[in-house]
Amino acid sequence: MITKNKIRRIENFLAAHEKVKAKLEFSFPLPKYESLVIILNSYAELELFSGYFEDFDLPTEEEYEEMCNSNNYSVSAYPKFNLYAI
């Protein structure tokens, strides 16, 4: 999915929910939460999307790369930017 479509999905999710929490995770969210999962293809995407959330704790690029490489994750297993309706 190209970045502009991911941005549109994020904006639509934010418009539909009064409060949203953002998390960077390698697993998909628990089904009990209403959530939106954005699979990241780069650190630049994470930086761009995190700008929508004031309280999101953005890792450094080095921390992000370490997270991706620590267990030999492939590109398809890169972190997901999970948005939870709370």
C-alpha cells in the first residue's frame, strides 16, 4: 500500500474515534480492540505517521533498525504501527 493510502486510512480512523493510542509492535493487535494496523516499510513512514500523535514515543532510527534486525526479521515482519481506539 502506498504511503498516501496509509495516511488516508490513519486520518479516517482518527476522524472516527475520539481517542486513539499508537503503538509500534511486531505482532498484530488483540481482537478485543478496535484497531488499525499499518505495516511499515521504512523508518521514514514511521516518522511521517507518528506526527499525527503528540504522545507517541518515537524510537531513534538506530533503535528502529535494531528492533527490525534483533531477531532476523524480514521486511514482511517489520513493525506494525498499531492504532487502538480507547
